[in-house]
Amino acid sequence: MKRNIDILVISDLHLGTYGSEADEVLSYLKTIDAKKIVINGDFVDILLFNKKYWPNSHMKVVKYFLDLISQGKEIHYVVGNHDELLRKFLNFKIQNFQIVNQVVLDTDEGKVWIFHGDVFDFSIQTQWITKFAGFVYDYMIMFNSWLNKKIIKPLGGRRLNFSKAIKANVKTAVQYFSNFERVAAETAHKNGYKYVVLGHIHTPKIESFDVDGDEIIYMNSGDWLESLSSLEYVDNKWSIYNHTRTEADFNNDEESRIEMTTKELYEDMIEEFKILQDK
């Protein structure tokens, strides 16, 4: 039985890269039924996209969301830095799906401001070494995930987590993440929001900040390269979901369409858009 969720915030899937845990994404999505979904940036990694690498598992995730769109599910696609080309299509809307830079959702606890967070990169980095550290970290995560998936796991070794060690021990990285979270909280306060939800830095967290005597709640949905996490809002409460890696089984009758070839999935996707456009 699926878990009912009022709001799901999921980000940084980086589909189209070797490190993306697409199978795990789909395994998770199949266990929940969310009333509202916010894809908070870097869904498909257009920046690092390689047309020679597009596994069926990545297409399955795209197809799953297309099915949700066709069902009329409310989905907000917030653009990030790795899929920023989609900013050319801002405010594109089809049924209850839309592409935006940010989204504000009303909850019983107050308004929640959601955006990817890459806008802070230049405002909080004052030294070139800090900028370089942020840039290297972004790509290092991709390599770390690829190494674990393609080499360490097949050899039966223990997963490595370079980025976690760097975030905990490298001074410039620690300062970057600390500043990122603080600036997010202060910006939310300035704009009149108590809750701010970001992605981008791949670090799942819920933390309270004191900004000029007011409590501001900072939240980050993490990523689907390493942390395999999301934010869930259920019964007026936010929480971090941490997914446990599993050998997902997609070979059941209900999801048989997911076993189509990439070509068949693409043709089916095109046909589905035609149906949507005719409505």
C-alpha cells in the first residue's frame, strides 16, 4: 500500500549521468502517493548530458512523471543550474504541470518558499578558491557516485563517500555550506517567509535559524546520487525521507510498460504529449 503525502519535494536526480540512482528513484516513487510534487531542480542533467548515455532506468523515471502529468497530478518543475536551459520555457504549463524558477505553497504552518538555490552561488562566494571548491564539489559527487556504482559495488567493496568527508573536514567547503544555509534563511526572512526549501548542495537537512529574533526554518531535499533523500510534508509536519538502497523489482504486470525499450518509451512519450495537447 502506498503512503499518502501532502507535499513531496525531490531534487537533484541528475538523470543522464552515470551517478544517478534512477532505479532507486523509481522504487521510492512507487511507494508513495503525493498530492503535490515539487521537482526542485537538476532533474535531467543537461549540463553534463551525454547523448551516448541514457539508460532505460533513466527513461523509466521520465515516463513515470509523464504518467503522473497525464493523470492531472499537481507538479511544479523548479529549474536548477544543471537544467537551466529549461529556463527558456519558464511558465510553460500543461494541465497541472508547470516550469518555474520558484514556487510558494500554502500550508497550515505558513507559506513555504521553494527554489533550487544556485542563485546563491555568487552572492556567498567572495574568494576564487571558494568558488573553485564549490565547482569541484559538484563534479566530484558525480565521480564518487559513478565509482561506487560501476566499480566498488561490483567488486563487493564498501561504498565510499568522498563528498561527506570533504564537507566535514575541508575548511572552505564547511564555510561554503554554512554560508549557503544562513543566506537562505536570511533571504527567506527578508521576503517574509518562515520556511525555505532548497536543493543544489545535496545535503538533506531541516534546521532552525534565528534571524533578527525570528525563527526561520531552512530545509534541503538532498539528492539522488548519494543521500537518496527527499522532503515529505504529512499531517502538518515536514520530515526528511532517507531511502534505503534496494534491488528493485519492476517486473510486475502493473508496470509492464516500464520494460519497453528506450525507442518504444520515447515513441510512447511523444504519443502521450499529443494526447495531452489535444485536450
